[in-house]
Amino acid sequence: FLRRGGRLCLMAHAYDLRRDRFAETGLESVLREWGLELPAAMVYGHARGSMGQRETIRGMKLGTGYYGDHPIVRGLKAADMPSAMNMMRPVFRAAEADPKLEILPLIVISAGAWGETSLEQIRQDRAAPDPEDIRGGIPVAVAVRAPVAMEVKDPISPETRIVVFGNTDFVTDAQAQIDALR
């Protein structure tokens, strides 16, 4: 389907609460084929609490500085519309990704964020950046475009498009609805 110019939108949880482990989508090999990977990590960052103290958070209110330059998020960026997501996971360009793939970030979390890779620290609510964690500007949503190969018979469209969000709250803006109730 994708090789013929199909479309895919995937929203992946970071954590499987029922199984108490990082979530698996069952589509990891498909994503790798299209130049993406979903590392086993949950994105955390720091914020100032109500008393001015530094707090570690895993749900972040995103400002417009975090949106990439892509039609999917351009309206949100232009309207200065914040989004909120909880329990995000990183979505990266795979090291072995075909250079012909156009992979663009939609949402990137700041350089001060990290992808916590220790389930033990997450379970104990003691997440802290460690050397083995993922650091830097962390993409949590990306878009992929790729031309359909010439040898493909009966293409659906001239290019394949894939969008992956490392969170399922974004589509419903569930966190924003919760914030509105406070």
C-alpha cells in the first residue's frame, strides 16, 4: 500500500500501562523501511512550578517555537496556538534512512528536554537526564514524503506520505481540554 503511494498517519503511545513497558506499535519494521524509528523512551523536560521551583515534567505545553515549517502545523504556528501532549515519545530519522526520503519535523521539543530510557526511573517518578538518555532538540512528530518508484504498477498517487506522532493526545488536544477545566 505505502509503496504504491499510500498514506499513513500513526499516533504512538510512549508507554504501555497494561504491560508496564515502553509501547510497541507492531509497525516498527514498516517505519524503519520509511526512514523512521520510535526509540524506547519517554520525553521529559523542566519547568518552573507555581512556587518558582524547578520541576521535571513529562507533559509539556508546547509554544509555537516548537512547530516545524510544514503545512500540517503551519496554521497552529501562525495562530500562535499552543498544544499540549503528555507521555510523548521521540520520533527520529533512522540512521540508515534512504537520503531520497524527505523527512521533516513537525514538532520538536527544546534542547533542554531528554528522552528517558530507564523504565525504573519512570516507574519511581525519578526521571533525570543521564548519559544513556536521548538529548537535544527531540522531534515528537515528523512527516515523510517519498516518490513512488517508477517500476511500481498501478500507483495510488505519485508519492507516499507518512505522518508519525509520538503521542495520541495531539489529535484530540486532550491535555488542553484538561487544562481548561482548571
